[in-house]
Amino acid sequence: MSLQKVLGLGSYHTAWAWLHKFRSAMISPNREKLKGFIEVDEIFIGGEKSGKRGRGAEGKALVLVAVEKDGTRIGRARLVYISDASALTLNQAIKQTIELGSVLHTDGWAGYSTPQLKKLGYEHIVVRKTPCLGDNLLPFANMIASLLKRWLLGTLQGGIHATHLGYYLDEFTFRFNRRKSKSRGLLFYRLLQNALDIAPRTEASFIGGRKPI
């Protein structure tokens, strides 16, 4: 609504389509995967009731959170909208976002199978033997999860639909990974560069959203 007002656009729908076109350009087709020591966890987005981790819950969306760690410093992050927390889905999301040879830190959820992850080419460290809540042993992943939820409820006022969640995750990732940029103008420049590197997107292509993996 703010973009519609500032630019004098004739409809909310036009502003919505513009923003999704911008979001689609926030992910470079040639971006590097995360590497090194990586914390990996999942979070539920939306819904009022808690749900089972492996199956999800009605009205909720499941998001994989992966973030680089360098001692006490936090690096780049990746967010992936996933359909469930099964080993098949988690492995696919991990391969999509994390460089082979990296060291994955997870809790003891069965979906993070050490033999399977090693077979894929990753090292695996279980920081907590059970998937139950306890000490915050994945602080960076939990920090990203907290910031994401705050952003969705604050900046976007919770006004998103699960079908388009992937596009909003792309925007959050773009903003977070460039949080230390000293020039806001360079962020716009990078967005223009990405826009030239990807194929044109029509408004119709956003209808129905993006399916989780």
C-alpha cells in the first residue's frame, strides 16, 4: 500500500505484482552456496496451534533455516520453504543451499541422518541428542528464526499467504545478508544487476505462488 501511494499506482494489485518482480530479482542465479560450519534447523511460520514436526500442522508453513557460523560471528543465511521435515526433503533443501564438504550442526531429529548426510558429502555434528526444546545450542539459526518472524509480523503485519512465502523468504535473505552494507544505493544497484541476469517475469507467473520443495 505504501508503494502504491508513493508511486501513484492505480491499484493495490499492480503494486503487489511489482514487489514480487523485485523479490524474484533478489536471488542471483549464480549465487554461492553456504560453506564452512553451518547451523541447520526448521521453524513453523503462521498458524495459531502447535504442530508435529515431521508432518507439519494445518495453517502452518515449515521453513528450513541454514546459517554460516564463524566462532561468535554470524555469516550468510538461507531460508527454504519445505513441505515436511522428512530426510528426503531436508536432504534436498540442504543440497540446494549448502556446499559439499561443509560441517552441519543440527539437533537429533531423525530427518538429519548422519550416514545419509555423509553419503551426500557433508560432515555432521549433532549438538543435542533429542529434537526437544532445551538449551539454545543452535543460537544463530534461532536468531534468524526470531528475526524472520518479527519481520513478517512487523514490517509485513502478517499479511502474507503460504503460497507466496518463498518470495518473502527471498526478500528477507537479501536484506539480512546485506545488513552490514554501508551504502543503501549499492543494494539497489545489486538488485538492478540481478534483474538483468534473470528472465523476465510476468504477473501471471506469480499467480498460485511457489510450491515448497
